[in-house]
Amino acid sequence: MTVPTCLDGPEGCEGRVEYRSTPDRSDMRTFPRCEAHFELRLAQAEHTMELLSPNPPAWFDESYAGERWDEDY
């Protein structure tokens, strides 16, 4: 059995490397990442899901640039 190596490493790797999936993937594919790089990837996934949400996130301000979150208006 071969030990997986971190997809984003070796620089910055910390912790055990495991095959992991993120909540922004609908295909449930897994990729080998260490604990440190997986935490970074989870933060990216959270941001992606925020941008794709039909509901505006708390940080979005329509008055800032005159933009709307919903294109239908």
C-alpha cells in the first residue's frame, strides 16, 4: 500500500495526509491533502458556496456599488 502525498505540498504541509472531499463538490471526489492544506481548501469551499448561494451573505451591501445579488431585479 502506498502512502498518499499531499496534492498541495510538500511546502506548508502539516498533519496526516488523507483522501478528503469538500462540501462544494457535487461529485464527491476525494483528493489527498494534509490537515493544514485541507483547512485552507475548506475555507475556499466556504467562500465558493457563499458566492453561489441564492441568498446574499452578510458582507454583501447593495448600496456599495449599486449591484444586486439577485439578477431578476
